[in-house]
Amino acid sequence: MQHLQWWTDFVAWQADALPMVLVTVVRADGSTPREVGATMLLRFNLQQQWQQSDTIGGGHLEFQAIDIAKAMLKETETCVRRIERFNLSARLGQCCGGVMWLLFEKISPATVTSDLSVSLQAWRVGKRISRTVSHQYASTWQTMDREQQPSFEFDSDSSEQWQFSQQIQPYAMQVLICGAGHVGEAIVRCLLPIGVRVKWIDPRDDIFPPDLLQQVQCLTTDTLEAEIEYFDRSGAILILTHDHQLDLQLCFSALKPAAKPFAYVGMIGSKSKRAIFEKRMQIRGYTQETLQRLVCPIGIEGISSKQPAMIAIAVVAQLLQVFDVKK
């Protein structure tokens, strides 16, 4: 699973026209706290406050990486791209015991030639973004149609010559959220930091929070059933509307017999609501096997709170379990 807060912040911070440092794991041997491609973003903001987005694993490794990044930002003559090797046991005293190579790239406003906002929007709708960087050339970013693994090549006779390619993958989980009430909003805000692709629909006008309109695909529509019908079957459906009758109609659509069922269909509600819906659906010919695919109540067991934020945590945890198993 990729945690990609650094990527969304990287695009957003471009507007400030300030230098930043990307720190990326380009090679990891043995037991290490993060995988190849893990990235964190560092800078001094407009108020000269230190900012960090994401992590490469924490601990002494991250502290040393931050010190190097600060030096790169403060010194005008320092190398703008460098590779550092870290022995986690001998050099840093971390119990992991592996070895990691980190790429430090200082990125000034003038070095970003492409419109990264376009890349971000492409990524949000499921496209892959490729980053290529070397000892000679700054990072370039472009949309890719095919999947590729990260690659790190360097000259064994000269560690000064190297090339790295990284692919920023859209997260495998796609979620269609039906209903823009308090719980729907709380779930969206939980899903966004982990890069989940969210489509959010509701029949009511002006219901979506303004600050989320640019981050999520929001759609006001009277035909929610049609949106379910055309949604990717590898994704998850969450039914959270303000209207029980509408919830029932959406259950009919989400559980309609198909060659490939949705990965997850969940509906907010109690056990009694589920029992009522099951009777109605059985009358319509839905089998018991089909009805068992409906998750209601939603969320992992053991969390009884009805606060929207608590429900959201329980639901997102359940979704992560579903999609991790499928991966």
C-alpha cells in the first residue's frame, strides 16, 4: 500500500515557489522500515517554519535524512542531487539491521517544467505517474499507461553516476460513496490521505463541502443507481444516504446479479434495518448467498460509537482489510 501525502503536497506546495527536498528510498536490502519508492517531502515554508510531508521510516535514519535536507536547502552551492547509503545497524543503531540507499533531490521552482496539477488530476482518476531522475538530470514527471517497477541503476566503479525511475501508482482501492451526510464526509476525509480514488454522489444540491470539491470527484445526480451500475466492479460501494427508501433502491442495484460482484457493498444501519431490507430483497428474488455479501452494520467489530469520525475509522479499517486480502 502506498501512502502518498507527499505527492499531493508536492503539487500543492509548488504554488509557493519555494525550494523543497524530496527524499526517496531507491534501494533497500534486508530488513528496512520502508520499501523502495517510499518518499518524504521537506521544506521551509513562507514563514521559515520547517515542514515535513510523509516519512521514510522514522527513527535515526529519518533524523539524519532531515539534517542532510536542511543543509541542502540552506546552502546555495550544495549538490542538488545525491545518493547516501545508510547501514541501519552499524551506522544508526536501528534494530532493523538492513541497508538503505536514499536519494536526496533539491527541487527549485525553476526545475519543475511540467504542469504537475495536470499529473495530479490524472493520478486521481487512476493514471500512473512516472518520475525519472539521474545524477545529470532533474526529475521529470509524465503520465504512463503501463505499470513498471522502480529501478535504480548506478555505476559500480563510480557511485557518482546513477539513474532512478519511480512510478506513482494510484491506490488499488476505489470507493463509490452514496450520500454526502456527516458520515460520508468523515469517511472521505479518512480515505484521502492514503490516496484512495473516491467518487462521491448525492441527489441534493450544494451538499458537498467546498474544500473537498477539488480533491474528490463529487457528483450531484438524481440517478444514483446508474452510477452504481457503471462503477468499476473491483471497487467498493458505500450506501450512506439520508433516505431509507433510497438506500433500499441502491442495495437492489449494488447487489444485482452480475458476472463479477463488487469487492465490497456496505450500508449504514442497524441489524433491524438489515433484517427489514433482506425481507424486501428476498421478495424481489435475491438469494441468501447474495444477501450475505451486504455488509450492514458497516465497520469492524468492537467499535460501538455512533460519532461520524468513529464510524469512519471503523469503516476505513474494514475496507483496508478487504483490499489487502485481495492484493
